[in-house]
Amino acid sequence: MHKGKVLIIGEIYVDHHFDVRENGFSISRLGGIFHAARSCDAVNMEYALAYYAPSYLVKDVEKFGMDVLRASNVYCLGNVDKAPNVMLIGQSDESGNQLYENILCKQAEYICKLPLFQVLDDFAPTDVMIFPGRYGNAKILSELSDYEGRIHIDMNYDCDCDDIVGLDAINIQTVFLSTSSTSFEKYFKEVSYDDLIVYFSKRNVCQLLVKENRGGSWLYDFKEKASYEAPAYVGKTIHSVGVGDVYDIAYISEVAANNIIHNMAFASWISALYAQTLQQEEFKKNTELISLNVEDFVEMEGIRVPWNERVNYPIYMAAPDFDYVNTEKLDILVNSLLYHNFKPRRPIKENGQVDKDMAISEERAIFAKDMELLSECKLMIATLLYNDQGTLVEIGNYQAKGKPIILYDPYLKLDNMFLKNSCTHYCNTKSQVIDAVFTEVSRMVKNGK
């Protein structure tokens, strides 16, 4: 067991996954800070929960937290009234936007019950991990002004940057950011990492760690004035809900001692394992295997695609992208690529659509533009909406250039062995396509292409 004791502060939710089913029914389970609790249990780190939740969840929180996830204690800081804290999740695997919806969240009222200082006195944590909410972030931090341990904050949702890092009296060990969070979208999506360093250097922050989804992670240490990065390890993703919280706990557990890069890589492994199962005992068993062989696992090559570099690898979207065709599958894929900060290029939308009444000179001008775009792009995704001749020709042209091709067959139309094996990847789900994009762009980044 890790020598530290972590107090996890935040809200409890019920996560309802519309797209993950078991025995014919959609899955529901305790979420919110319970994702971090599962990580603590898996890495054998002593911990306690200090939470806000609706009163109907209190007995379940106590039973599941202490009897199943082996928490040392659970403390109810307050109740959430007038809202059920139920989080609806439309796209669990995060191949695109996860489509979260917090039911009746705007009418929620937070009723404080227990002062935080009493919890600190009783549990005496070495680390405090805060997941901000609308329960009063500034108030929680002000109550930590005399706390001498390490404070970590995950600035993902329901937080204002100035409320979180603007208190001069608070020294924050780690600020975690996720590129897929609403906070990153609101405050930092358009800024460079140099700008991030400048912003947080004016605050009392020791380390800034940016989780870049399936592309790995990046950290800046303000004391050492040095940056670090580590890859992601991607397996079959059942869900991505709470994987960032799991990463946070795995990182601060310092299983790899004082090696920052190895702790980042270890956290990537553990969050990847969490995404592959909904069964805690399976997750814990797999985590223990990596913990016992951590030096071997963290040296393995993974996926590294920095957030800011993804737009430098434009993707040619080969498909019958015509105005008379149902392009729903293609549209969804394009939006998912944009969500991950890639740059999909749609030749028909950009260069124009040829029709039978068009002059040959106009047709050739569009063809020339399409060929120019084909050459500019680093990667092709060919989507088989039907047996389109133009898409097949584009595949052959791109194959001749020796560039990677991802063949996306969402309707399972393909019955040609030669075509299937002529492409770098064959995929029939959007999640497989996104994984293939990260894999291919990671190779290009590594090889400097």
C-alpha cells in the first residue's frame, strides 16, 4: 500500500450509460468521485471520501465506499437538494463528445452539513484531491489555507479558473487539465502550451499536468522549469467515463517513486485498464499486475500525439459526400475528429460538387483541386457509404503514394478481400477509426513526418 493518505473531495453522481448494456439493459453505477475511489482501491492507496450528494444516495455511498471499495471513511460534507445528480451519458467510449447531461442541474441547491476542518482533523490526509463542483470551490480552498499537505485539483468541470488558482494563500501541488473537459474548452482550447505555462506561473502551482485523451499527457514543473511527456496506452474501450479521475489518483500515488515520466506512464496504463471493464475486481487485478512490474510496462511504446500538433496532420475524407446522399455516418465521424482536434478535409465540400451539366473545364478545375488536397493530406479515411467509384479511385491513388489509409465500413458493405487488405486499417466502428487515426499520426510524429 502507498504510504500516503488521500482525501477525495467532490460530488457523487449516478452515471447512466445509454450505449453500454448488460442483459439487455442500460448500465447505471455510482460515479462522480467514485471513479477516483475505484482507482485508490486498485492501487492500494489509503483514502477517504468527503462528498456532496442527494440524501437518497447516502446509504449506498457508505456501503459501496467502505464495504466494497475499502475506503477508510466517508464524510458527507453536504446534501444536494432539488436535483438527483444523475448524469446521462450518450457516447461512453469518447470516440467523440460524450454527450453528458446532468439532469435538473440548474436547480440544484447545496446544503452544507460538515465543516471540512473536522474531516481534516479526523482523517489527517497527506494529500487532498479536489474535483470541483458547484458546491463552493473557493470556500473549500479557503478552508484548506492552514493545511500543510499536498493539494491536487482536477479542473475539468464546474469551475472558474480564478476561483481555483487565484487564492494566494493556497499552494497547489498539481493542477490536472483534460483536453476533453469543459474547462479546457472554455479557457484554454485556443492557447499554446507556452501560454498555459505563463498563465499558471503567476499562480501558486507546482505542477501542471494536461491529459490529452488518447494522445498521451504533458506536464510542466514550475520549480524545475522543465516539461515532461508520456504516451497513452489504448486498448479496447468500453467506456471513458471517469478515466481522467483514475489517472489523477494513479499519478499522485507515485508507484514509480520520484520518476515523473514513469508515474505519468503508469497513470496512463491504469486509466486504460479502467476503460476496458466495468468490473472492479477485474480492474484491481489488472492494476496489481502492472504495479508489480511497473518498470517493464512504463518503458513500452504507446501512443503520443500532442494536442496542439494534431492539426498539422490533415486527413483526406474520401467518400461520396454529395448533397443527395445520406452522409450521417460521415458527418458524425468528422465531428468526432474535430473534437479530438484533428483536421478533417472534405474535398467535395471544399472544392465543389460536379454535376452532369458542368463544363469540362470546370470539372477539371475541381479535379485538380481535389488532387492537390489529396497530396497535402497526411492520412486518408475512406468511408464506404456505398460502392462509390470515386472513393475507390481515391483509395488507389493514395495507396500509390505510400500513405496510410483507414477504410471505414459503417454499414458492413465490403465483400472484396483485395480492397480490404489494400488499406492500412479496416474499421467498422467509429471508435476503431479514431484509434487508428491516433495510431497512424503517432507514428508520423515519432518519425518526424
